[in-house]
Amino acid sequence: MYSGLFTFTALIMYGLTGLIDVVRPPWQEREKPPTTEEFVAFEATTDLDDMAMAQLIYETLDLPLTGPPKSYSVKRDEESRLVIKLYTPNGFRTMTLLEDEGKILVVRSHAGWESFFSGRHGALLKYAAPRFVTRAWAYYNEAGLWSLGFMSLSGVALWLGTRPRYRWAQAAFLSGNAVFLTLYWLIR
């Protein structure tokens, strides 16, 4: 009971996020979120490779709610400028190094509340950025998942221990497993 009360908000968020994502159009069909641009002074050193430079830019900008750049988020554009694109729950941050001008162009996309909760609902320790607030949210999500598993298993145990012949319980258990196995089979 207490695990359910502790993680009640997380479990409601999982459910609402799932329902919202079902009715939202695919990413390709959604309106692009509004963006803002900002220039930040930055003197680039020429002795670094692209990944090291991306790491230096990340550390200089001190971006909240995101982790360090990975190789797939660092590239060169058609003008051979270094571009780093990082995801945050509040929207993407795209940084373009303008070496000749001694600046970084930072473009912030502003995601709506639906995208924020969708991003947070999937935040687990495996993917959490190293900041305290993102790790704390990931711990809370992990607690919610363990709580959901515990409530499911204790529900089955209570059913089998008290009313194993109750037809509605048998039907719910069998149909839930049938749906799960069907979806698993279809996706795999």
C-alpha cells in the first residue's frame, strides 16, 4: 500500500503520458516547437578533435537536464561547422561552433508539457544525465516501476490466496496475459 502511495503521481503520469501519446500524431506530423537563438562567446582551440571540442562546449555552456555529448550527437554541417544536438526534456539544444566569429550559436527548441512528461516518464538511471535533478527523477521512476511490479505480484498472490476460483479474476488475468503475449509477438 505504501509503495503505491509513494509513487502514485509517477504511476498516474505513466498512464496519462501513455494516453496522450496514443492520440498525438507521429513526430513527423507534429508542428515544430518554437525556438530561440542565443550567441555565446567561445574561443575554440584548434588542437582538439570533434568529440573533445563538443565536450568542452558542453562543459562551457553548463546545460541543465542533459548529459555529455555522444558520438551520434556530434557532426559537421555542410559548411564544415561543428554541430552538437542534445536532448533535454524541455526540448532539443543545438549548438553550432562558429570558429571564425569566436561564438557558439545555441538554438533552443521549446517542447510542450506533453513532450516534457513523455520524456520524463521514460527517464531511468541507465539514461539519466549526471545532474542531481535528473538522477533524482530517474530514482523516482525506478521506484515507481518497482512499486508497480510489487503491486502486480502482490495482487496475484492475494487473488490466489483468497479467491482463486473467482471467474472475473481468472478472466482478467488470462485476458491481460493474452494481450501482452499477442503484442509481444506482433512487435518482435
